[in-house]
Amino acid sequence: MSKKPFTQNLKEEAETILERTKAKAQEAKGDIKVAIGKATDNTRMKVEGQADQVAGKAKDFAARAKDAARDAAEKL
């Protein structure tokens, strides 16, 4: 099996970093919504915030799994 060019590896790493950054931003957005919802006693805002937190965590997990799979494939 041939190795990938360095630039392709670099591009894939950058994509993973971008995906994880977006996921963390969504989690932070959820944290803010939850805090605002609690401060204003707005149940809908709290629930939306919790949904954003869960979605962000799921996206981060998916990006980590994709990264781990790519690393494992490269070692073969």
C-alpha cells in the first residue's frame, strides 16, 4: 500500500481540526443558551441549549473517530 502525500495528510488533519472546532463552538453555544435559559427561567432556551451541547459532543466524537480510523489505516 502506498503512503499518502504529505500535503494530503496535512489537509485531512486541517479538516479534522476544523470539524472539532465547529463542534466545540456548538457546545459553547449550547452552554450559553442553557445559562440564559436558567437565568430567564426559559425552559425552551434551556432545552435548545442542551440539544446544541449534545449535537456538538456527537460531532466532536465523530471527528475523533474519523481521525482515529485514518491513523489506524495509515499504520496498516
